[in-house]
Amino acid sequence: MDVSVIDLIEKRCSWRSFSGASLPVDAKQKMEEFLADPGTPPFRSQTRFELVDAGVDGAKRVPGTYGVIKGARDFIVGVVKPGPNNLEDYGYLFEKAILFATALDLGTCWMGGTLRHTIFAEKIRLQKDEVLPCICPVGLRAPRKTLVDAMFAAGAGSKKRKAWPELFFHNDFSSPLTQKAAGEYSTPLEMVRLAPSASNRQPWRIIDSDSGFHLFLTRNKAYKNIFKADLQRIDMGIAMCHFELSAREKGLEGRWTESDPKISRTPERTEYVATWEINR
């Protein structure tokens, strides 16, 4: 992308109402090229993504989207095979695709749920050993958002984000990390804070230590079994994408590893995910 990923993260918002038109030819070609090779995810899971036409003409509601997407013809659809950290990898690459679409000035909206028996599974030729956790409409926005958009935004509190002391810590979970103390990493952490998440639960927690930044998932106990796919693990991949891309934009080099710091007194329902190991 030839634009700032930090600007894209700050610009992106969910859009559920579209014009009903197909993607412009140039934008469609660029989107298809990106999805054909979105890069290698941190844990190297087997994924594939396609841009599919839902076959809906005009500003109609799209079947298979729970009645909330209107006027979208094109969708980003991705699948992943089973494996360790496969959903984190899926979220990481899917968010890259959404940010790429944002760079093309297209509207998008994360959608996760039960999608195996929808038109999207048929369009991407879903295999028995693949999981289809999410889809995303992508297209020209309608002139204004609908009542459905407003209801979803209000219900999820989409513009509300947890404060730094609730999300970021130094050495352990008892010592909140300030933006001043985070120094040059304050921007990547802020980009994590702004990341989208299922029902805006914001399940990520990050501990800063001498060895790097340790990413944890703090689960909402009522959320894990709502859908077949563990959407909060996908949220962690989104956080990893925001952190890495914005860190690299700032010239802060590192890599994702699995180096569990074995933090004592970990909060309830909190589990280790990955570590951003700083290149020193």
C-alpha cells in the first residue's frame, strides 16, 4: 500500500449499506491480486481468500448475511485449514485485506458466524477440512448509513474503546503501561486499541517487558461458544496485524514468536497468544 497504514486504521469503520453497483474494474483487479497473495501470516497456517460475487442486483439485502448487509455485490471470503493458531493467522490476513480495501476507498464490514451452508461456502468451494469463519462485503458505500448500521454501532458501542490502563501493562498485570512509558511503541499499541473486534469486546491485553511485547487473550465467558469459530482468536490476529504493520511503518523491526513469559497472577480467563520479539 502506498498510503499510511496508521491512517487506514484510523479511517476504517464498519459499513453495512452499499450502492448496489459492482466494484470499479481497477479496484476489483487490485483487490483480486491482493487476495491471491496476501502474504505469510505469523504462524504460517494454510489459508486462501477470494473475491466473490454474491449475485445480488441493486440495493437489496444479501442472503446469508443475517439481513444486515444491503446493496453489496462483492465479498471478501476466506477459509483456513485446522492447525495451531490457525484462527489468529486468519484474522491477521483478513484484516490486511480489509485495510487494503480501505486504501482503495471501499466500504467494508467484518462478519463472523455460521457460514458453512451459505452461498459464500458454495462460491469459494469450501472443502471438508476447511473452516469459513468470516466474510466481508466490499464495495462502494451508499450515500448514507441505514438504521441497521446505527443500531449495530449503538449496540456494540463501536466508537468506545477501553482505556490504556485496562489493556496495556509493564512486566505483569498489576502495573499499567502509560503512553509516555511506551515511548516509540505507543503508536503500535494505540493501533491495537483502535482495532475492531467481535461485538467490540476488545479481548487483547499486552505486557511490555525487556524481551518484547506479550499478547494475551482475555475471554468474555459468555462469548466463546456463541459461534462454531472462535471469533475472539480471530480478534487476536487482527491485533497482531495492527501492531506489526504500524510498528514497521514506524521503523520498529521485530517478529512474532511463541515465548510465553509465564506471568504470575494472570487474570481469570486470560491466555497467552504470542510475543513481538524486538530486534535489538
